[in-house]
Amino acid sequence: MLDSAPPEPPPPPPRLTGLRGTLHALRNFGFGGLGTPFADYDSFTASDGQVIPVCVLGDGPPLVLVHGVGCSHRDWLPVARRLARRHCVLAWDARGHGSCRPVHGSITLARLAEDLAEMLDHFGLDRPVLVGHSMGALTLMQYLHSYGTQRVAAVALVDQSPRIVTDDSWRLGLFGGCSAAMLSGLIAGARRDLAETLLNEVGARAGPWLRHQLGVDASLGRMLRRRLGRIDVRPLLDLAESMAQADFRASLSRLDAPLLVVLGARSPHYAGLPLDAWYRDTVKHAQISIYPRAGHSPHVSEPLRFARELQRFIDDHA
């Protein structure tokens, strides 16, 4: 384990400077990833009746790509198309994301892990490589905790801590300082008034000009409030509560499958935190890859490098 001394405070998150940054920040809260499925897609029906679309590309040993909050299968397409030359690549739209709407009931990590197990059964996948980004990485951690590694050839986790909330003994969660109370307060506020809670959070990271544009009297602020007001946010907030309660540190310490950990050095969630050292100390056989110029989504910003490194990892370990 890491030394118990607290790490140096992480650098402040980058200041938002325009509409693109605002939409990116809202997407990180889970409000994006809309649209219709990619043309080459299939689907399966989960045990509770939820129909889950899955993009399927290529032929060969199976490779499953699991996206993060606010994303969809489309975020994986630049990587998936490259890896489909040698693999059968499957990338779903998780519940409440992409075209997997409306949602049956609430969303939790346990339900997503069950969906993953049922997807492996439906498609008859034999020892797939599992790759998860952000929420998708937590989904894989939950799957491994619940179902073990018997059906898994290898695992890759992209820019994700095993526990997102922090306390005096754990500083490697979101931003190096996001307590359970802080996250609970944000979730409770979003249940009361989604638009104001999210826009206040985004505005806190914005410069004066953008903060003004997000106000109730500005056209951008009015448009975002209208759009956010149409969203049934309850399933995503149930998911946020589930992620806040999750702690996979102990189960990862027992992981016996090959593991690749990919981290973005400029991640707004974990930049400046020694998360790489924690993985090295906790999962001795883990392979760590740090992308100096990438943020939270290295597979999106550098898909060619990501696909090459993942294929090399698979060749070596799976």
C-alpha cells in the first residue's frame, strides 16, 4: 500500500472558457451520449426486460468495450474499428445512455454488471477481454467482484479510481477531495433542481464571461435549462449514488487476471494524484500506461496509440 502521508494537493481543475467546455463538463455529469445506434448493431434483452443495443464489429477473439457516464458506444468507434481487424468487438449503450432509453427502473453498478454477464451469455463469448472507461471501469470492477475472472481473459481499466469518494485515509478519489457528504449533497440538489445544480457546478469552474452566459437571463443559460428540464434524471442519479458507495480496493488486490491500467495525466478527475502508484502497489502484475497529453478519455483523444497498446497487451497476456 501507499505511504499513509497525504499526497500533495492536486492542481486546480482547468477553467472552462466556452460553449465546448461547458458541454464537455455537462457530459462528464452524464448528460450526453444521445443518438441512434451505429449501423452495425445487435441487441439483447436483459432479465428485467430492458433491451440493450450492442454495436458488433469484426470477427475473432471477443473484445468488449464499456463506455463511461454520459457516453455511448460511439465513443469507442475509432478504437473499435481498428481492433475489429483481429477481433469481434462489442460495445453497448448502457442503460440510460445512447439509444438505451427509456430505462426500466433504477440503474446501479450491480445491475450494469448483471447486464454485462447476461450479454456475455447472450453472445456466447468465450473468455473475452474486457475494457472499461470511467463508469465502465467501475462496471468491470463490479463484475469481477460479483462473478470472478473465470470467464475473462484480461481486463483494461481507463482513468478510474477504485473508490471515487475520499476521506482522511483515502485521497485518490475524485479531484483528490470529494467526500461522501459533498457528493451526496450534489446528488440531492440535482434531484430537487437538476438544471440549477449542474449549471452552478459548471459555473464554479468558469470564467466571468461564461458564468454570465450560464445565467437565467442569458440565451445559453435558458437553452440549457430547457434541455436539462426534459431529462428524467432519476436513473442516472441512482447510478451516481451507487458509484459513490462503491469501493473495489480490496477486490482489486485479489485480481488474478492480466490488468492494463490507462491514465490521462491531464484528467480533470485524477490529475496530480498518485493513482498509478496505488495500482502498481496493489496489483503487482498490472501494466500501467500514462498518456501525458490526455485528459479523462485517452481512447478518444489518442485512439491510434490506445488501439496499438491494447492490442500489444492482448497479444502478450491474453
